[in-house]
Amino acid sequence: MHVIAEKLADSGFDDIETVLDPIFLKSNDPRKVKHEAIRDYFVRDLKSTLAERDVDLFLKSHPVLCQGNEVSKQDLIHVFQEPFRLALYKKIERDS
């Protein structure tokens, strides 16, 4: 999760909802998204060093994200809000 949070923090935005919006813009329902879309965003769009298999394992093992094949926007924001904030603070400290 920390690798993903660091990549999200590197996006140049300081709001987790803004960072995660591209996932939901591609979805048929802007309130929820399939695991495959999340995986593609984390692996391809963010160009992280994570393998698809690692992201799939994370999605299937996280207590909030494993409740079916779709995730609500609020749940995804809830899961990444704190790790994103910590990664953003680390990035700010590193860059200053």
C-alpha cells in the first residue's frame, strides 16, 4: 500500500479524491469501479513497480476492498486517505 501511496503522492495533487478521480472517470458508474480498473490505474497509469499480481492480492486481502468485485469511491478514498497524506508529507520533506 505504501508504494501505491507514494506514487499517488507523486501525482502533483494534494487531495486524494482528485488523484483517484481518473479511475472513476473511466467507469460506467462514477460512484464505483471494478478491481481491474483499480489494478490498471495503479500498475499502468501510475507506472508503479508493482506487478498486477501484487495489486490483485492487495485488493483481495484488504478487509474493505475485498467485499466483491467493485469498490465504491468513498471506500477507496477511505483506504488511501491516511497513507496518501503520510506519503505526501514525506515527499514535501524530501523535496525541501
